Amino acid sequence: MSSPHDVIECWLRHGPEAWFSRNEALDAEIEADYADLHFKASRCELSDWEETPEGTLALLLLLDQFPRNLFRCSAHSYATDPLARTTAHRALAKGFDKRVEPVLRPFFYLPFEHSEEVEDQKFSVSLFEKHRDETGDAEPLKWAIVHLELIERFGRFPHRNAALGRQTTAEEQAYLDNDGFKG
């Protein structure tokens, strides 16, 4: 079985360019090497990983990021989001986000940015504001604000509608047709 270190090293090896875009090499590696581990995490079989910052970070990657690579354009992409948020809350209470290198801290905050609840979105923005103040990195805050504004405007992420079997409203379709954020 892979270790938390293996999960994080895989993620770091591909880097930011691959993290937030469609990247076939990363998707293939995650599917080949980490799909089984994702399912173990989704069944709470890796809860002992929460004992360390590195383990918790790896668990968050398995629950929040890897599903977006494994199950693109599918409801499965979002199935473990609630578990990721719960894990992130516990990690933040322990200060684990401050015990990893700054480039990896956002992965403790993204589970809140991925939520369709406005309170989670506001919490995400506050976390990314602190991150900017501590590191000088303002890019993640920009995206947190985009996500908050979408939830405030639509109450959900329109780009998820097809995957989740939801009817897209005319206003949402107009937004998507005009180069709106598509996830």
C-alpha cells in the first residue's frame, strides 16, 4: 500500500500546472496507482493518517483532489467532498495546515472552496486571505472569491449540473455560454 509520502510526492511531481487543469498523465497515474487508496479513504479505512500533518494532507488529496482526476464529469467527482471537509476541519483545529510547506497549504482549504454552501465559501475566502497575508500568494484567494461569487449568485456551481443530473437554468446557461467558470 502507498504511504502518505507517496501520495504527496505524486502530487508535487506533477506540479501546479497539472493540479488545476485536465492533465492526462496525472489522471493516468492517479487511476493506476491511487484509485484503490481513494476508495479506502472514502470508506474511512485510512483514519490513522489523520495523526500527522503529512498523513492528513495525503488523505485530503485522496478525498478532495484525486476524485476530480479519477471521475471527471461525473457525480463521483464530488462524492467524498463532505468527508474531505470534515477531515479539513479536524486538521485546521490541530494547526496541521501551518505544518506543511506553503505551496501545499491550500489543499487544507480547498474542501471548503468546493462546497456549495455559502458559509463554507466564506470560510474558504477567510482562509485564503490569511494564506495570502502569510505567504504573499494571492492567486488562490482570487479563485476562492470566484467560487464564493458563484454560490452567492446561483446557490450552486452551474458547471456541475450535468454531472449531478440537475436542470440548468437559463441564467446559468447564459453564464456558462459566456465563458463562465467551468470548474
